[in-house]
Amino acid sequence: MDEICQKSLPDAPWLTAATRKLPGVQPLDMSGWLVVDDAYAPQMAERARLLKTRPGCVLAYQDRARPAAQELYDLVLSHLADAPGYSFSDGHCIRPDGAQIPLDRDTPLETLCHLIAEDLCILEKPEAEHVLTAALLCFPASWSLAEKFGRPLTTIHAPVDSYSDDMARRVQRLFDAVKPGRPLWRANALSYADPTLYQPRTMAQRRGPETRGHYLRSERQCILRLPKSGAVVFSIHTRQVRMADLTPEQRAGLEAHPLSEAL
């Protein structure tokens, strides 16, 4: 049981009414889209290990998603060109931890796996709903990429207890409405006994009381639309802290709003 934790949790969604309930979205400043924090180096090492040892579990493409994945690759590299700690030299990107990563636009998500700590999901809308057509998912929080890949947005979220049919329609409208250059973000929160970041779970394997414990795991989820392909990107930055490392205000907020009520 490997423990990779941040020392603090910047965003505690249970503390404010605006972020406590679904969908809880807020406008995103793109300068803060991709996060480098105190867990960056160990998270990047774990991502590289997972991509090498479980490629079929953490990476998936539909052929139709390749142009969108390359557009996302271009967007990330453009963002990193101005990001503190990153630099570029001779076809490589030098990360904040000093690692030199060769750049390859023909393997866009694989390359991004070695550059940023965010997981990346690409959703496209061939018909009435957005469908998950490509994904890099190293740190799943109790869901399975194999089970959700190629499926529409509403079924991706099943069987989340609070994800009603009405909420499913609201989230689909949200994905329809997000505009290029006007990204959004939200955060969730779950308690875990096991701090392992790679925790896939099928729909038949429901979370139970035994999964709750001394770690709080929160995903900073960003939603943005790619201007050329029109695909929606759902990026996930995973933060995990020990419950003991929450601030007094955050602990008091959990007593007032238990995680069964927070999202």
C-alpha cells in the first residue's frame, strides 16, 4: 500500500454551499489549470509505472479521437511554455523535477502522461450525448476506464447515488454549454482507508464502509472545450491528504457537512 499524499488540501468543497452540491462548478482561470504541487514527483513516477505496467487499463483511444487528442497535446504544451518550472530543449520538455521527456505528437496522451499530473478524458458528441472517446486515467477513484470507455456521459456517472436523471440532464447541458476560452472547475471529496492512487472499481463493486478511513481524496476537475475539434476535455488533478493534516476549519466543516453529503 503506497502512500502518496499532499501535505495540505487547498480546495475543500464541503466548506461552501456553492461547491458542496452537484455540479458545484466555478469559472476557471486557465493560469491555474495544471497543477504542480508537493506530490508532483512521486505522482509522476507512479503515472510512468502504471503506463508501463498497465497500459491497457489506464489508456484508451477511439480512432476518431486522435485529432482531439493531438489538439489537447498542443494546448498543454502551449500552456507549459509559460508555466513555472518547465522548459523546452531539442525536442524534449524538462519538467519541474528535472526529468527530460521526449516530445511525440503522434502519441499525445502517452506523452502528456509523463509531463503533467492530471488525468485526461476526451468526450465528443456524435449524437445526443457526449461519449468518452479517449482517456488517460492513472488515478481512477472507484471507477473503471474499461467499463466506461465509449459510453455516454449519463452512464459514465452511474451508479453515483446522488446522480439522478435530472442531474444527468443538467450535466449534459453543462457539457453542451461550455465554450472555448471559458473553462470551468469543480472539486469532490471522498474518504479512503487505502491511499493507493490507482483504485479502479466496477459498477458491481460498490464502495462500502470499509473504504472509508484516514485519507481524504479530492479531485480538482476542470472542463474545457477544444476550439478546433469541439471536443470537451475533462481533466482531473488528484489530491490526497491524511485526515490529520486537514486544517481545523476543514475538520469542523466535515463535522457539519459529512462526506456523504459532499461531492
